[in-house]
Amino acid sequence: MRSRIGLVLSGGSVRAAAQIGVLKALEEYCLEPEVVVGTSGGAIVAALYAGGLSARQLEELFLAYSSSKGEIVDLNWKGAILALLTWDVRLLSGAVRGVGLEKIIARSLPVNSFKELSKCDLLIPAVNLNNGQQTVFCEPEKLGLTLENGEYAGYPVRSDLTISQAVRASISIPGIFVPAVFDDAQGECYVDGGLRDGYPINIAVRLGRAGRIIGVNLGYAGMRRDCVSAAGPVEILSQSLDIMMRAQYEDRLSDPALSQSQIMTINPLIYDIGTFEVEYIPAMISRGYAVAVRLFREWELKAGDERNRQLFFGKFRGFRDFPAKNSPYFQELLANQIKKTQRVLPAPQRLEPTWAYS
């Protein structure tokens, strides 16, 4: 089990589109994962991929909504109006409802529950706002996990929610999204999984039983980002979570459970795209693909070669980052941010993907 390949997708809001580009490269180089873990924005990509969509279908779906911000960002007008009328800010628990995204994911998936997954295993973490615990949504039986009082390795585990509900819980950035509350007996309230672990490699190892991991970490990589305070509260919070993610990742490297694992972390180093700037989705997909392909080519892998699994993980031990910090390619990516190099074309009329499920 520990030889399984895991894919870990970090948070990063709309920048998760870059993860689709990495998935395209993984499929092209025969490095498809057997277990996928995604949190926050990465939970969207992870759920759709594990649910049966190919990287090409994922790209088509994201491109279809790159011109439909209104469908994705369903503003919480009711809460805002009630808060204004009553002067009670407690009635505004978030600026975005998150229901729109949940519905898009539900109708894009060929399956609804974790039990129905057949392509690969899926784990989605979120944070229980009531008790502060990191809850993992998955199907424990498929993963071979024996729960004690509903927990495994200290993580509360739930399998009763639908995949789209689990994603809705994991993307709920505090203060931006309304916390996720579902009409069930437990009545728990969930917020963004990145609050506790924005790049959940430990969940892939401990619960996903993966010993060989390729991760896409979209978080802060130590670079200076100017004028964050002038970008508004959403970007201030987003940058704060990214900084937290970096500290969490550094802490995870000392986790004894990960010491025998091989973990390659890819970071496309995108930091100039705002939380809801969906118009840059095409460029971010291209960026993720280009960075992953460069890694595989530098390591002398060949597209379509079934031996790549053994070749790739035979080239390193422990933890590796690509690009390596302060390497020429690292500096090149930092210097060529998407907004500086891409011109956004007029948005075309959105068309439903031809394969969309009802």
C-alpha cells in the first residue's frame, strides 16, 4: 500500500487551475495517482478528477466557467441586506454563499458519493469550526482504515456527505464564504481545510497510505509581494493563509510518519492572481502544464512511457521541490507573473461542456 502514488493538491483559490495543467502532464507521462488529496481550491480539482473526469475534461470545465464569475461567486445578498437593516453584523457570516460552486461540482460529477469512486481514492479535509478539529471526508472502508470512535490517526473521518458537499466544506474561506452547514444529524459547521493544513501531505501518507507523492503547492514561497494591503480584505486574508501554509509545510517535514516517503512538490509560483480572477484560468492551466513538463523532461522521462513511475521515483529520496528555491528557473517564474505576460481576451459566451452530467 505504501508504494501507491498519491497526488496532493494545496489550497490556492482560483490558482488551483494550475493544478489541472499538472494533471495533464501526469497523464501524458503515465504518472496517474492512485489516491488524491485536495484542500480548499485543490479540493475542487481533486474531487472532479477522482470522480472520473480526465485532465482534458477538467480543463474544458474550467475554461467554460472562466467567463462566468457570477455563477461561481454567488454573493450573500440576503445576509448583507439583513445585516444592514438590523445593524447586526452577525447576520453576515460570509460574503459568498458557496452554493453555486457546490451545484456546479455536483452536476459535473458522474458519481455523488465517496463509495462510488472507482478511478482513485479521494480524501478532502476541512476544519470543524465547532471544535477546531481537522475532519477528513473519505470512504474509510475503501482505504482500509479501521476507525475508533469515528477517528483514524487522530483525524475525525466522515463518509456520509456527498463529494460536492465535502468540497463545499473545504473551500469555505472564513470571512469570505459562508461556513458550510448541512442538514444532517451532526449539525456541524465547516470552514476551509487550509486553516489547519493547506498542503495536506501528511493525510496522503497517514490515511491515504501513499508512500510516493507528487504535490502541487500553490502557496507562498518566500517571495516579497508588495501592495497586499491595498488589494482589499480578500487578498489580505488569502496571503495570510498562504503564509500559514508555508509554515505548516515546513513543520510537516519533521513528521516521523513522512520520513520514509518520497515527496516531490511542484510550485508554479503564481502570486499575482486574485482569489476570484477566473479570467486568468487559461494562462494558469498552461503555466502548471509547462512547469510539470519541464520537471519530467529535465529528469529524462518520455511521454507515454509506462516505466516513468519507476524511473521518476528512482531518482530521488525524501523531499524535493521544483523548481529549487533561487534556481534560475525559480527566478524566471517569479519574474514572469501571469498578469505581466498575459493579455486577457474578451470573454466568449459560455457553453456547457459536451460531457456534462445532469
